[in-house]
Amino acid sequence: MTCVFTKDQLIRMRKRHRGYCYLLIVISLVLVLQPLAVTWPLLTSINAIVVALVMMLFLTRYSPLRARKRWLYGLGIGAIVFELIWLAAMAHSPALAKHLTLPHLLIWALFIALFLVRKVRALMMEPYVTLGVLLGAATGYLLIGYLGAYLLHSLLIFQPLAFNLAYLPAGINPVTEPLRAFPSMVTGSFEALTAMGNAITSPGHLQSHIGTLIITIIGQLYVAVLIGLVLGRFHQRTPK
């Protein structure tokens, strides 16, 4: 089956695929810079805000889906505002920051989850599986790991003993310095996502084990969906 595209459609497709690449580059840089956040904890929130802004920019310039963008813009702006509020509370009132941790997690989870759903829908609309499409799919996988770090970090704030504190860099107290522990949660999240192991959790604490299990299951489901997408596109292109 041969698809014929107009010049305008080809231009939009190429721009969209470049958008997938740009998003992957930004997410990758944010993950690479995580070790610096141990020394400069403020970098954790800066990275989160940059990710949110780039995601909203992607929606504006590259997303082929038009419906319900306002919901995502609202969630993105809300996530940025809440990140700043949570950061200020963490600096001046740790007790208040702890109360804000759950809504902080929820708004980021909603924003990233809805963005991923739209992204998968957009990938399913692509007529061919190209390098740009594969890079776009990889971006979604990295975002799942990043969101998993938020989940583990929230659990760490509420139940620090549910984690193996030896997993954290030396000298970090997760109770008084939770932001400096975030890079370790990123590492633990990707270990769970890739099913490499579960060294971050402490034996006998169900909450952290459930958190890592959720990350692993979501990651495997995402990969299964993408495999179905690739095979489906291959089947469509195979001559009959």
C-alpha cells in the first residue's frame, strides 16, 4: 500500500519528527544533569520546569492533535506554579512542603500521563515508522522513568525508612535534604523501569516495593504498545 502526500503534509511531518528529536534531546540532557542536582538541589526544580515548558512547546508547534490542548496547557502551567510553591515551602517550611508533596505528585503525574497518552495517539497516526517516530517513542519511555522518580521521591519524603539509605550519596539526609536525594530516585526509577533490579527499596517495606512495581508494569505496557505499533506499520507496508 502506497501513501501519497502533498508537499505541505510532508513539511509538517518532517517538522513533527524534528520535534520528537528536540524533545528527546531535552529529556536526555535533564537526565544527564541529574548528578549535579546532588550539589545544587535547585537544579531539580529547574529541570522539571524546563521539561514542562518544552512539552508545552511541543504541543504548540508539533503535535498533530488539536483537541483538548487547553487541558494540557492548564496542567503544565499548574505543574510549574506548584513546583515553585513546593520549592519555596521546602526551603522555608518543610512541614508544609510535606503536606504539599501528594498534590505536587498528582499534578505532575496527570500532566505527564496525559501528554504520554496524546503522544502515543500521535505516533499511531504516523503513516510510517521512521527514525523520528522511534525517537519520539523513546522520549515517552524516558518520561515514564522521570515520572517514576517523582513517585519514589514522594514515597521517600513520607517513608524514608522504606528505602535503602545506603543507596543515597554519602552525607545526604533524606528527611532534612529531600531534594538532594532526587537524583538517586531517578536512578532507582530507571532500574525498576528496565527491570535491572530493585536495590533502592528496603526489605520489608511494602510501599516502596509497590512503587517500583508500578513503574516496571507501566514501562512494560508502554513497550508492548510500541511493539504493536511498529509491527502494525510493518504489516501495512508489506506488499500483498
